[in-house]
Amino acid sequence: MFSKYERQKDKRNYKERKTIYVGAQYATPTERIKPSRMVKWNESGMPNYEDLPEGGAPPPAAEPAAEAGGEE
């Protein structure tokens, strides 16, 4: 027994097959998923998960201290 759709050659010519991949691929842009947790790695290489605030943006990183004598 076999399926009647199995191993059938595509009857369209090259130009007709090519038109499938021309033009816009998606009608609407997809909505991005907002992150809910941030991954931080500890010394042993294991992940630690920290919950983010409701906005989904990670907290701002602290400014590094200015090096002594580097800026005037």
C-alpha cells in the first residue's frame, strides 16, 4: 500500500515555484515577548535567575568608578 501523494513530482515549472518565495513573507510583524527573568551566572557556572520588574527592562547597570588621575 502507498499514498497517492507520495513521491510525486511537482508539476509546476521553475518560474511558478520561484514566485512562492518572492515578496513579503509575513503579513504583520510578530509581537516580541517581554523578558520576565534575567540570568546571571555564579562562580561555579550555574545560572541564577532574577525576576525583573513589571516593565520587563533590566535594572540600569551601575556606572564604573572613574580611575584615579585618568580624567581632569
